[in-house]
Amino acid sequence: MVGDARIIFHAGFHKTGTTSVQTALHLHAPALSPLFSVHTRATSPTLRAAADAARDHSVATAADAAQTVARLAARVVDWVDTLILPPGRGLLVSCEDFAGHMPGRFGLRDYRAALPITAVLRSVLRSRFPDHALTFLYTTRAPADWLRSIHWQLSRHEELMLGPNRFARSHAAAADFAPLLAALRAAMPDTPVAEAALADFTTRRLGPVEAIYDAANLPDTLRASLHVPPRANPSPAHDLARVFVQLNRSGLSRDEVRRLKLHMLMAEDLFVGQDSATFLDVPETRFPLPAPWAKPAE
């Protein structure tokens, strides 16, 4: 029935299993296709453009906010115009950038930009698909674990100068998701805003993507047929974040800092076996790992 079709929009937050969710959605998309269309930043250029506009809005000044929210609305309309949802077919979306930039980047202290961003998404989706039940889903994480993971992610960027303890103290409010979720629910009383704690899905067969499938009421028979996805985006086995922050403070050139970080991650891969080198998003050929006997650069 048309009224049973659902749109589940997983809009955040960073470092709460989002990469695992998206990896699973990509893996499961063919099996899900009779019931749901799947969209992520990686699979939809127009969604990616809308997500970039959402991030831009999150760091806009008050003077520029009206312009950036209008640009966001236009990009969301562009994306929605590409969607083809025949009667009875729903939509599963996962993109954490619709919560804005990660706290800690560009001076951001929290996710307050998620409020106007979600309002735009709700308005456009409700207008285009009035017969679909719309739910916004946010995955969350225990504050200490989340702050530690965010700090690790940010340590890859040269602007981070805070060690993990100072960062945790200065960004503690961002790790308290409850007030923001309450504000979202108050702003959209007719639209469900679901929360899924990452810890609750560690023992589920398919991992964090089960939160989306729960919200979508995915049939048990279909869910049981889906392959278990690989683990995605694991943190390194060693605490490289402290070392990376020291490199950020070192005064070395940006390219030299990135080269050293990449070499550390490649060594982590070599000796621990994790795929960490991709975290820097730098082609490995740009900074080739020198031979052990090579003379260090002056």
C-alpha cells in the first residue's frame, strides 16, 4: 500500500557507526531495491551537493545564514527531483553531513545547525512525497567514546592543536545529544525523530545498519537474507591522535606533516593489519614510503 511506504533519513551523527551503516546499505542495496531506494553521499552526486551545502550552512555567519539556507534548499530540491519512488517503494538515506560539519572543525562547538538543516529536508521531502511516512534517525554514542573518536578523526587535520583531554573538556556539550534531539522533536512534532545508541547494536547480526532497518520495519525474512557487512573505518590500534596533534604543533610544513602521518598509518597497516592509510585521503604514491636504508630528508 502507498501509505506503508517509508522514508528513513539517517542524518547523523559523525563517528557513531555511520560508515558501517553506509557500507552495509551499499552491500544490501540490490536486495532492498524492491522495497527501498538507497541513497548515500557516495552513490548520489546530487545528495552529495546537498550535503556540502548543509556543511557550508553549519559554518555560515549570521549575516550569510539566509543565503546559505536558501542554497541548501535549492540543492535538496535538485536531489529530490532525481528520486523515482513508485507507489509502495520507500527511501533509505544515510549521510551524517546533514548534521553539519563535525564539531571541532572551523570553530564549531556543537550540532545546533542540524535544526535548520533538518527543517529544510523535512519541508522538501514532505512536499514531494506527502504519502510517505518520514522519520529522521540519529545514531549516538557514549560521550567519552564519542569525544575520543572525534578527536582522533580531527587529529588528521592540521588545525587541531588540542590534546584529547582539553578537547573533551571544551567540546563536552557536543557529546550530550539529548538536548538537540529534544529540540528537533519540539520543532517537528508531526515527524518522528528516532535515536539509536551505537552500543545497542554491537551484538546485532548486521551491526549499526539494523537501526535503519528497525525504523523501516524491514521484513524479518528479507533481513535474515542479507549478508553481514565488513567492519568499516576502525580506529587504529595505537593512540596516534596524540602524536598527530604534536605534529600539528611542530611548525613543519603542511605537506611534511601529512607525509609523516601517512607513513605512520601505513606502518600501522603493515604491522597491525588495519586499513588506516585511507583515513588521510591522500594517494599513497604522493608520499612514497622510503626504503629503510634511505637517508632521511634534510
